[in-house]
Amino acid sequence: MAVSYVHYVQPLRFSSKTRLFFSDSSRCREDRRKSNCLVFASARKSDISLQSKVEDLLDSVKWDGKGLAVAIAQNVDTGAILMQGFANKDALATTISSRKATFYSRSRSSLWTKGETSKNFINVHDIFLDCDRDSIIYLGKPDGPTCHTGSETCYYTSIFDHLKDQEVEGNRLALTTLYSLESTISQRKAELAAPENGKPSWTKRLLLDDNLLCSKIREEADELCRTLEENEDKSRTASEMADVLYHAIVLLTLKNVKAEEVLEVLRQRFSKSGIEEKRSRKLQN
């Protein structure tokens, strides 16, 4: 999946327990100069302080002449660029509060939350501003296809396919290296049902022979460890890790497990210690 490499970004992190609400409180009524007003469910000093920080942050964004900034939604696990829209102060404030990617519709002149009709919400885990503070990334997890066409993302048209006069596939996605590999292996699996002309590819041989596949995974993992034990150079370690990843993705494909599912498991472990995580596995078993 396509990954945006954003340098010098400044993350906005809020606890999942923090709840911000729009309200017609007396404070809002007294301050008509604010385009939006955020108040908290409780009046604790920490809440008021955070409210002030959010308001300052909204004011610090370099909104254009129409009060808008580009807002891009990106999959937190795959890195896929899901969609691009526009946000104003209210849209960004609503996203911070609701944790649902919210945009400003220029055609309807109103806010809209992605998924409010389709239920394919984009659940926001973090928000980033670029170095110029004039564009926004909603880093989140989609509940389903993002594009109105039913595609996983809105970006599935390759310019280079057009230039090469290749037929444009509606389901072509902008894939990073890992997901291109997964896609190719999935394609080889789909081809197994068709008659084979000549010798099968190595990937197909692995897909057809569980014992061969498992022996190769063990072999490649051992060779990876040897690069550490025998103090081999970095390029050798990278090469052996590439072999481990390739064979592991073949196994995942056989088990109908997406790499995205593995990355989601890893993300959910970020806030856990390794000891706690292993203990929870034993309890589940």
C-alpha cells in the first residue's frame, strides 16, 4: 500500500478517555470570535488546559483563504492512502473529539464524517500536521472500503499504466513492496486451479507442498540468526530477512491471513509489555 513519508511532522496525541464536546455553554456565547468552541464533560484543570491547547492548535493551522486545509486519510496498519478531502476548524475539532475522520464538503458547505451513510468509518488513531502546518493526515483504521466505488482506497489508477497503454484495472491499488509481494503470491495461489504449462514456479511449489514450505521457513530463520551469531554484514542480514518474509507470506496466504491482520496484532501490542502479552496468550488458551 502507498505510504506517505511525512518529515518533521508534529503528532497530536489524545488519550482515548478524553472526550471533547461542542456546546452552547456560556463561555461559547460570550466568545463570539471563536469559530468553534470545545468544552469538556468535567471542569478539572487538566481538562480545561487540554481544551485550551486544542483551541490554540486549531488557530495555529494555516487555513487557506476559505478556512480550509487538505486532509488525507491513511491506513494506520498498511500505510495505504485511503482518500483526500478538506477540513476546516470544526472538522478537525470534530475528528479530535469523535475519533472519526471528518471533513468539510465544499459542494454542500457542511461537515461530513466519512462513513455516516455507508458505515465504513475511518477510526482515527492519530493526527499529524506537516512542517508548514497547512495539511493534515488522519492516521486511522477503516471499517470497510473507503472509495464510493467499493475499492479499498480512492487511489487505484496508475498513471504509468496509462502511459504504457496498458488496460487500467479498477481494483489496481497503490501497493508498497510488502503488499505487492503479498498480491503476487495471492495471484499465484489463484492460478493453482488452472492447468500448468511446464514446471510450476517456486511460489506455486511452496503453495502445493506444506512440508517444503515449513522446512524452508525454518531454514531461512536459522540462516537469519546465523548472521547475528557469525557477525555477518548488514546486507547479508537484510537478504536473509527478505527470504524469511517471502516464505512467511506464502504461509499466510495459504492460511488466508492478510499481512494487515498481522500488523494490526503488532500495533495492539505496542502498549503491552512482552511478559504481559505472553501471559494473556496462556489465559486465552
